[in-house]
Amino acid sequence: MHKPFGLAQRIFLGFALQLLLIVGIYSVAMMQSTEFMENVLVSEMLREELEMSVQELNSHEELQLPPSMKIFSNDPRLDPIPSNLARVPEGFSDFLTDESSFFYRLESGRYSYILVRDQYDFERSERIYDVVILICSLCVLAVGLFFAWWWVRRRVIKPVHDLSVQVRTIAATRTYQPLQGNFANDEVGELARICDNALKRFHEALSRERLFTADISHELRTPLTIIQTSAELLHMKGANVGEAKRNELLERILGSCQSLHDLLNIFLNLARNTSFEIQESDTVHDTLNSMVDYYHPYAKEKGLELIFEVKDTCPGFYSPVVIGTIAGNLIKNALLYTAQGYVKVTETATGFEVVDTGPGIDSENKDRIFSPHTRATDQQQGSGMGLSIVKRLCDRFGWKVELVSQRPQGACFRVELLTGKPVARVDQSC
């Protein structure tokens, strides 16, 4: 199958055809104009020469003709007209016979006069002139084609080629990198800006998709575990389960289903960059208290003390799923990395803090601790998604989370809900 021409070849071919047409038309026009001017000038010269000769004859003067000219006539004073010239029309003629000549016929009274001039010199000069025109045309064509090829490759195709290489390279990577190179402020530059914006949005969408799958696998385990264990208890005990216990297990299943629904809503909106529509129904105190109660058995199993302290009251109502997800990840991380001592959750006037007596976080990990798939130490198992989820949820709602202490023994994470920052509508700013 024939390989199609590339963009450079198509542009060059179009320019070459156009240049060939222009050079061809110019060459033909030069030759035709030269032929026309030659005929006009020679015709005028022969006419004047023949009229002057007739006047000299009528004045009984001796004819003064150049060696290249001859006059034939039916005037008895001149050589008779040869038979091959008898049909020469009146006026100027250019007959190319064995001996190329110019002819001019003049009718004066009852006599016909034919002036013949050898045009060998003219023909030779004309051929030389035609060769010069042909050589110049070929040189112009060659130089034009060379310049066109150089210009097309260097000035037209090179920016497009560089752009395509960069776009192909960035599209194949897992992280976004801005396009390099100073593209001109033209159509290629506009295309580069469009591609750069599209690549950025493409990688952001891929990043959100990867984070969504990681978030889902990280956060849905708890409600799914509750649903599974509660359903297994109902199945195992059957009718032996009391009414109160049955209602408790059913409430746990329904509550976990609602949590699943809310978590899916949160992470889907994070992945799509759309606004949140969640119910704000609980205070910070109630949500923190329920999260401490939930993780208390796990802390007791590790021999740790899980403390809930109220330093001040944080006003307002918030989504228990969002606050619970943020606080739950901070508490779970603190319990995971703390071997002995305690984990303390403190409600403040602007939010809450989570403090532990674990190994702390070194300065090398402080700046990247909120990045996805990052763990403070390799000594514990985990996906490294907990703090990333906390950070993205806080950023999405205009809140603030920071590591305020990474002392050798323990870490302190502070969440400020009352920052006064408006919630950014990411879906409208893109």
C-alpha cells in the first residue's frame, strides 16, 4: 500500500508546482514578448529601409543597401522577383526556409518591391537569449525549491514536529509536564497551548481516576466489614437473636449502607471535580465522639489509650461522613504507627487535633506526607492513602490540615474548619 505523503511533502509539492507554474509562465512570456518586440522593430526597420530605397530609385540615386539585404521588384531597374517570393504578402513576413530571412513587401504605384534580409544573426542571438532565459529559469526554480524545502522543514514543519514529539512523550507518561519550547504566537503556538491544556486536563483526569480507585479501596473496607459481620451474625443466630440485638445489627447495616452511599458521593465528586451535595447534620463533637468510640476496641487491642478531650467547642454543623473520614484516617494512622502510649483527639474552637506518642515524622517526609501512596515509615503496612484523602477533602471544602509537630516522640495533626476561606468550585474554574 502506498504510504501517504507527510505534511512537509504536501506543502513542498504544492509550493513546487506553484513555483514551476510561475517560472514556466514567466519564461514563455519573456520569449513571446521578445519575439513580438523583434518583429515590431525589424518590421519598422525594413519598412523604412525599403521606402528609402524606393525614394532613391525614383530620384535616380544609387541604392545604398547593407550586404545582408536585397531588393526584388517587377521594376525593370531591379532584379526580378523570384518565383518562390511571388506569393509573399504585403507587409512584414518571416519565412523560415533553408536560408532564414525577413521579408517586407511594399506596393508603390504599379510596382511591387520585396526587401529580403538575412536573419541568421537574429536567430543566433534569439537562440542565445532563449538559452539564457532557460538557464535562469532553471536556476530560479532550483534555488526556489531548495529554499522552500529548507523553509518548510525549519520554519513550518519543525515547530509542528517538535510539538507532536512532546505531546506523544507527555501522553505516554504518568505525570503531567508542561510543553517545552517557545512556540510563536501563531496557529502552531495556539495549537501548542490547546494541546498543553488538554494534556493537563487529561493527566488530571487520570490522576483523579487513580486516586478514586485508591480512595474507594481504602475507605469502603470499614463499612463493608460492618455490613458483612452484622449480616453474618444475623445469619448465624437466626431466630435466636433478640429483638433489640436484631434492631442494633440492622441499624449498623443501614448506617453502613448510608456511609457507603455518602463515601461514594464524596469520592465520585472528587474524581469528577464537581460540587458536593451532602447533608450537614452533626456537630464536630458528636462526630469525633463516635469515631473515638469506633476505634476504641482497636486501641485497647494494641494496649494504647485513646483519649477524647474537649478544649473548646467548634460551632456549626458538618457532614458526619466527611468529618468522620478526615478524623477516622488521622486516628487510624496514629493508632497504626504508635506502639505504646496514647492517641489523643482534642476538639478546639476552630476544629480538632490528633496527637500521638509514636515515632514521629522526620523532616524529609514532612513536605510529602500528604501525597498519595506515601507512608511515614516502611515499618508498618498501609496504602499510604489516608493522609492524602484528608488533605484533598480539606482542600475541597476550604479547610486546613497541617502537621504542626513532628517531634521525635509523636506527631500532631491540626484540622481547622473555620478558616473563613470560600469553597472553590473546581468544576467551574477549569
